[in-house]
Amino acid sequence: VADWFIGDDFHHNGAFFLLDAFNFYYGFGRPRPEPTRSSAARFRWPVEDSYEFFMHLGPVKNIEELYFGDTIKFWNDATAHPNYDDFWKARTPLPHLKNIEPAVLVVGGWFDAEDLYGPLYTYKAIEKQNPSATSNRIVMGPWSHGQWNFGKTENMGNVYWSFNTSEYYREVELNFFNYYLKGKGDMDLPEATIFITGTNKWSRFDTWPPQNVVEKDLYFQPSGKLSFEPPVSNDNYNEYVSDPMKPVPYTEDVHLRRTTQYMTDDQRFAARRPDVMVYQTDALTEDITFTGPLYANLFVSTTGTDADYVVKLIDVFTDKMVDYPENDKKVPMGGYQMLVRGEVMRGRFRNSFEKPEPFKPNKVTKVSFELQDVAHTFKKGHRIMIQVQNSWFPLVDRNPQKFVDIYHCNEDDFQKATHRIYHDKKYPSHVKVMVLGK
């Protein structure tokens, strides 16, 4: 965990991760006045669908009134601190990662729904704040939260790697501890041991992100196109209505608790909605690999005074994609839209997490934010897709699209808003990517 407001667990870029926070703190946050061997009772869902449950529940404030009361202190603290103030800053370890002398091996998973931000920024902070450190290494594999330590790791949801990826990691860990704790063997580990999805291979780099990357911009174009060439026309935008009473689901499936596999879910269900904007390239003529962070740069307008922006990077498989033999054709993979990375930005924090600002209705505004790192190859014949939407429910709480205290607002504060995503010469919305050299 590196920062509970910017990218880990309970918030991403200031947006509240409702489903995780509710499930975790209903049991974990209960007072335990004396030692006990009994865990707290899990929440008994009145319906078998978290989307339906949270829609029926209404605003976030109803959780405290109906379920938590004053019994869960951290929930009360979190909702009392809606901005990035000293409460949150005091809980990040990143500024304190200095004067580190022991060898460090940072391990993380590309599909860690709780804490992907943590390992990436722990590694980066140690690198930046310990320039003379000689042994700071990072391993990133195709895993969920801590998955490298348990079970088989041959797939993430519907997407298969075709071998147990954690076996390779265990050899890395053994080498590291043998060398630094027992003085045995040679240290031949690179600084970055990275699993690249798409090609499904382990790669070794001297740094993370790799040095041999080229920054490129993927520009939104008219007619739902996506290209590395900037737009040449004027006055182009997509306009649509976002309704908080019909938010975009984060998954097509019906679940009670947040799934681990949503981070590779098929996104065709979302692409079919009128409130999700879709941009995609032509079929690729050669493989292309992105390694490192992504940066969304959107030019938008809204009739409201606040909005969330969700940007998703997606790998569109070929229509003739052969089904994985492991899934027994339960999920046809032809045309599958694999989520590679998705991230949300609470628009009020576009200029500062400490000092939120409302949008001026109908004024073109730039919203820029970082998506967390990727290491993924888009294969020849595949397409690169970007989806943009304003809700991701109930993974993220609903934005009322009105500049109010979301944790304590009322049902009648939620309002429809008309949004525009601009993509022309003057307002070239795009996503910056890091393309790995050959």
C-alpha cells in the first residue's frame, strides 16, 4: 500500500471504491475490545446482486445510517475527509522510504485490484529517494492480490497464460534470499523482472519503465477511430448523456463481492451502451508493446458541475481468435475485448487533490490523469481500443454530477448531464503510451 487516496484500496484519484470499502470494513472494521479467535460476521446481502443492492441503497450516507452507525471509525474518518488532506497524507509511507540499506525486492501483480499502485510507487520512491542504493528490484507478474503466493496462476479470468507463472517467480525469490541472506549463489537477477501479457512471456529490464521506450500519443478521431496521427479536422466531438440512475456497470456478471478477474473482463457489454464512447485502431499490421504508465489527456465539457472520467485501454482480439483449450469454449474469444488497464479520475480533483474545483457548465476543460502501468503486447491483427465513460458502478461510487459533498449528499442531488469528448485540432483528446523498442 502506498497511498489510500491516490491509487490503493479505497480511492483512485479521489474516487471512492465503494464495493471494496463496504465489504472490507463491514467485518474488518468492527471494534474488537479484547483478543478473539472469531472473525466478524460477513454482510448478509438482501439480494444476490451488488449493483442492485447499492442502487437501492441510494447515496453513500445511507450506509452509515442503515448499516454502520458509529461503530466503524475508519469509515467515519474516510467520509469526513473527502479531499487529500493531512489525514490521508499521514498514511502514505512513500516520503519515508529514505536511507534504505538492505536489498529490496518489490513484488506486485498487474491485476491486483486492491494495491497495484503500491508496489509500482514503492519501487519508484525507493529509486528516487535512494540514488546510491545498489539493490532495489521489482517483479511484476500477471497476478491478483498476493496471488504469486498461492494456487495456480495460469490465467486471469477468461484470459490464459498457458503455464503456472508463479513457479518462475519462486525461483526469483529463492535466488534473491539465497544470495542476500545466506551468501549462496550468484546474483544474476535484473532490476526489473516483468511479465508481458499478450505474448505471455517473462522479460528482464535494467530499469522500470524500460529505457528503450518511445512516447507516443493515441488520438481519438471522428467515427470512433483511434490513431497515432493527430486529428486534422475542426469542431469534432462525441456527445452523450450520463445518468447516475443508470450507471455503467464495472462488469457484465452478477456478483455480490468485487471479482478478481474484472481487470481482464470482456468489455463488449460496455461498448454497446450509448453512454460509453469507443475509439479503436484499424487491425494492427505488427505487434506493438506498451511498457510503463499511461496518461489520459481528455478535452471535455459537461452540463453539470462535477463528473468522473473512466478511461479503459482494451485489447480487441481477432474475430478468428482460437478459443483457449483450458476454458472448454465456455467463453468464445473471437472479438473478445480484454480490459488491459482501467482507471478513474474524479473530475473535481483535475487540478488539485487538496483543493477540488467545480466544472463550469459547457466550458471545454482539460482533464489529465495517470493510469497505472502496463506491460502488454497487442498482437498483429488485434486492435487497440479506448473506452471513456462517467461511471463504473458499484466498483466506484456514483458521482451526482453536481459539485456537492458526495459522502453526505441527498438522492435529489443526482442529476443527468450531457457530456462531450472533443477530438479535433484544437482539443486533441489522447492517451500517451510508452512503446517498447525492438
